[in-house]
Amino acid sequence: MSTPQGPSLRELAVQALSSVPRGYDLLAPKFDHTPFRTPDSVLDATADALRPFGPFARGLDVCCGTGAGLRVLGALCRERVLGADFSHGMLVRAKQAHPEAGLVRADARALPFTGAFDLAVSFGATGHFLPAERPALFTAVRRALRRGGLFAFPIGAPPPIASGRYWAMLGFDLAMRVRNAVWRPPFVMYYSTWPLRAVRDDLEAAGFGVTTVPLTALGRRPDGSPRCRLVLARSM
């Protein structure tokens, strides 16, 4: 699950039995030594795909965690970049890694910005939002962007039903549903609640024009389709 510097199974269990913000406060010191951190390959592929749409002025990393996405914004934005997250512990780590960035503790569904950014990105956070929460999230991001601003995030292709990865993701989601049915506070983290078609519909309802580009550097599936796409939502 992680490197020797990462969390123990006991620490992961304590995190999973906490609320989402508290869980990430606990995990923050060792988060970058877990497989939950967005891989550099995804960050680099995203930066390469976004570069032709720039240059950008100000950038926002939505649910920035320890700040992996701030590196992408730093390479693309000419002015200051800012990260927003609801975990104090994650923001502390992000500040250590990116002292030049601005950081704000905020719920992504109620971002305290209006027309402030040209580019917003988000990495690895989609599973923390239930489908019913997507409209509030997308509305908040659109409000934070200037007219014509871009919201970008990678979204993986669903694994084939015959693959071990499909059944592992399904098993994890079922385990989380059982955990949340019998334990409070809930810990929202699911792998299969953001299908691309539904995400596109919710983005368009929130006032975005939506396209996607394949992140071909991340490989293709056996049928030739990309393993991952970058969603590009333009504020209308």
C-alpha cells in the first residue's frame, strides 16, 4: 500500500473511521508516501495537455491536498497560484512544499472566490463528492473562474468488467457503503461514482462548455481507447 515511510495499517484504519477532514489531517504527514498521491505521470500529462490553451494568469488547485497540483499550475500560470482544501493538515504540508503558493482552507462546494481565476484544476478528489454534490461543486468552481476560464481534471476510463481492477474497485466501494451505513461520521470515498457522461451533464448544467482530450502519454486500453482523458470545462 505504501513505502516504509508511509502509514501503517492501523493508521489507515483510524483514518478510515474518521470524518474526511479529520482523516486527512491524520494522514497528511505521510500522505506523499502513499499510492493516494497523484502520480507525477498524471500531473505531467495534464500540464502538457493544458499548455496549448494558455498562457494563464491566476490558477486555483481545488482540493489541493499536499500540493501536487500546484506544481502544474506553477508551470502554466504567470501570476500567483492558490490551493484550497478543507484539511488543515494537508494545507500545512502543501505550504511546506510550495511556500510561494497561496493557500486557503475552504469547502470546495462553497469556494470563497468570484471571478478570480483563469484556470482551475483538481487531482484525485472526485471520489470524495457524491453525485448529488457535484452541482454545488461545479457551481462553486464556475463562480471562482473568470468568464471563459477553464476547469480541468483527469478522469480515468472504467476498467473492463473482467479485470481484477474492476472487481477491486467495486469491492472497495461496497465496503465503504457498508462502513458508512453502520458508522458515523461518514467517510466519503468511492471509485465508481463519476462516470464521464454524468459528469459532463452536470458540468453543462452548471454553465460550462465541455470537451475532453486524451492523455495519450498514460497509455491506451486493449481496444485502443485512452486510459485517461482530461476533462476541459470552459466557463460560459
